[in-house]
Amino acid sequence: MSAPVASRPAEPPQPGPVVARTRDELKAARSLLADGDVAVVMTMGALHDGHATLIRTARQRAAHVVVTIFLNPLQFGPREDLSRYPRTFDSDMEICRNAGVDLVFAPTPDVIYQDGDPGVRISAGPLGNVLEGQARPGHFDGMLTVVAKLMHLTRADSAYYGQKDAQQLLLIRRMVRDLDFPVEVVSVPTVREPDGLAMSSRNTYLTESDREVALSLSRALQAGAAAAAEGPSAVRRAARAVLVREPLVLVDYLVLVHPSTLEDVPEWYRGEALLAVAGRVGTTRLIDNLPINVGPGGGALEVFSDVPSAALDQ
Ligand code: AMP
């Protein structure tokens, strides 16, 4: 006689993250996360699998995960896409719930900038004036100012950022080092669609044909990486050759630069370098990059080796 099959009790529903909208709500919810370290993942919302990967990586390494969702007006120029930026709070919460986030801080600008436009800001310095900084004056000062504020407000022990925004990641590392923030910065490799397009909240602006055109950005990077063994000019030439075949990408820059100075690497250079591209497709400005190793046996890297990497630890 077979034993009766005991029916398994239903899984308890995943408790959703606590949502804090004000400084007081954040303070109260944060004080409950006292039994272990806290990681923060800062986002502008419209979450996709790139963000979810940051959250999951943080979840594996820290006792608690805080996600911030804040569209920071300080880092958008007057002609940029702040007003049309996608706002998808309900699905963002679903992603946070599934990824096991403890606390979501989703303030409005008046909560973050309680006295209006801040008179005192973080200056990104010279590294903030090149590449993205040249195309978007003031962007990195605005970005660093809010990152500093969110680090203070969340009192995070570690903060997770995507390699997708390589210059942002570099500047946050510099700020934390130069200004002695007690926060560990962790980088996470770029998450891509199956066809290679780097995931981005801005991809939702792309029409079907734009999306096809946009693929030439990641293809150019791959072509550059494939030429890495032959040296810097071969990398640049191979990447450029892909982009010139796609006139519908209005290329802003395509560079091979040193990962910490962002200066063009000379022809004799061998070692880690950042191959970065930015361009406009239709009405959308897109960026992408690949860390690569230039020289014999070279090619694409996931992230640079001299920085703590969640991925390399796994
Ligand atoms: P955003 O919401 O665009 O400000 O991005 C928030 C964080 O997610 C930043 O650290 C980004 O670098 C990171 N991120 C955005 N897209 C990706 C991606 N495709 N892969 C990995 N990280 C990403």
C-alpha cells in the first residue's frame, strides 16, 4: 500500500520591498536593516535585465539590498530627454520584488533637493569633460552630486554600477577614492540582448528599424575587439569599418582609450583599454563600450581586471 501523498503547503508569497518616498520614511526603513551590510543599486527606473543583474549580484554579496529609483534632473541638459524618459514604477517594483530587494527609495526631486537647486555640487574634474561629458556639459557633476547624496542617505556599505556606463563608473570610483567615501564600488558587466544590443531604458525609444541600425554599435565593438591582437590602430580601423557601413548611425565618438585616464592609447600600447562608442540613431542617443585587452592573445574582457568585480568572483 502506498503512503498518502502529503500536499506541500503553498509557498508563502514573496514579501515586497518596503517603499520609502521621503527622507523620514527612508530613515525609518533603513534603521531596520541593522543586522548586516547594505548594498545600494542606484537607478533612474524603467528597469530591465541589466538593472536586475546588478540587483541579483548585490543580493548574492550583501545582507540587504536597497534600490533607488530617481530621475535626477541635475544630470539632464535642457535639450535632453528628462520629460519623455520612460516611467514604469509598477513593473520596476515587480522586478525589485522578484530580485529580493529589501527597500526601494523612490523620492521626488523636492525630497532630494530640499532647498531647490543645490548651490554646492561635486565637480567631476577633467575626466568629466571628455567623451560623454563633452556631449553633455554638466552631466557628470549632476550625476556625482546625486550619487554622493544617495550614498549618504542610504548609508550603503557597497554600491553596484554597470560597466555599460563606463565613464560614470570611473568617475564614481574616483569620487569615492578622492573624497574618501566609506563605500565599496562594485562593477557588473554589461548585460546585452541576445543579438548584442546593450540593454538600456532608452532602447524603448527605438523603432524596429532604428533597433536594427543600433546593432552596428555593438558589432563595431566586437569587430574592434577581434582585432585586439594587432594593436590600437587595427582595433580602431576594424570598429570604424563597421560604422561607416551604417550611415544611419550618427557617430558622436568612437575611441580606444586608457581605462583610467580616458586618453587615446598610443600605437605602442599593450594592455587593458576601453573601446567606447556613442551615436544617435533616429531621435535616440546610445552609448556602448567594451573593455578589451590589446596585444598578443588580446580580445574582449567583461570588466577591467584591476577593479573588484562581482562577476570575476563567481
Ligand atoms: P540607469 O537607470 O540607466 O541610470 O542605470 C542604473 C544602473 O544600471 C547604472 O549603474 C548602469 O550602468 C546600470 N546599467 C544600465 N544598463 C545596463 C546594462 N545593460 N548592463 C549592466 N548594467 C546596466
